[in-house]
Amino acid sequence: MGTRDVILDAAAKVMAERGLANMTTRQIAQAAGFTEAALYKHFTNKADLIVAVVRERSPGMTRLAQALQIGPGTGDLADNLTAIAQTAIAFYRDGFPMFASMFADPATLATHKEELRRQDAGPHKANEALAVYLRAEQATGRLRPDADVQAAAGLLLGACFQHALLDHMSTPDLRDDGEAAREFAHALLAPLVP
């Protein structure tokens, strides 16, 4: 395993243990067995490292990206959206503990947002990818031509985000992920199908 991979693994571990706002590059370097200088040979700054960890070490991010690659016109539309919703719920649930601490520190949040802009990355990319998929489904005729696919993408992913948040808050009588994903997909599709 190369130096960059060792650093990413160490950073993921430290992030999980300490949260984004409480971790330092010194702690990451120590966990990786390198100097801080070695980190900066591979990453421009701490925010760059965080983005790389999320992209490359988050199983939920990988699964969500794969789920959003469904070919238009294939499979059952409700099943496709259910699969996307299930992976989104898992991704949001896994990410909450890590990202919540970022919002507690305005400087960390500002730096992270700037790094996302620099890399043309961010949470909006999931909405954009889902809207692209839904637009392609419109082209096949499986969705109404006047359907607002951007709003639909926001509604589906927003419901998944809230479901994950409510789970972290131990909300009583919360549906299980599979049932919630299925119901979100069906509720979204009802007004969108021709």
C-alpha cells in the first residue's frame, strides 16, 4: 500500500474517532506513521484530505455513486428509485457523525466548503446525478415530459436525509430503511408517471 493510501486509511480512522472539527493533521500523521510534511506532499490541506477520505474511503459514497449509474429504461422504475433511496439513507446515516462536528466549527466548515468548490464536489452532486437519471427516464417516456426532475431529485434525497437524521435521533416508530425507501420511491413516482 502506498503512502497516500496509508494516510487516507489513518485519516478515516481518526475522523471516525474524533470527528472532523476535533482532528488535526498531526494526529493523522501520527496514526499513519508519517510526518505532517508527508501529508502535504499528497494533499493540499486538511480539507483536501477530508474530501479524499469521503470520496475514496466511504463505502456509502461508492454505493450511492453506483446506484446513480442505473441505465434509463432498464429495470422497474420504482425498484431503481428504491435502490437509490436505500443507498442514500445508508450514506447519510454513516456520514452524520463525521460531518455533524464540522458544523460546530465555522472555520472548519468554511474551509471545507471552499475545498468542495475548488474540486467541483459537494452534496449537490447527488441531486444533479439523480436529476440526470430522471431526465433520461423522461426521454424514454417513463416519466411525464413536464415533470420537474430537479425538484423530484431533491424530494427523494431530502426524504432519505431526514430518515437518516430521525434514525440518529432515535425517533420512535421509524420505518425500517427498506420500507422507507420503497415508500419514498412510490410517493415520488405517483405524480410523475404518465
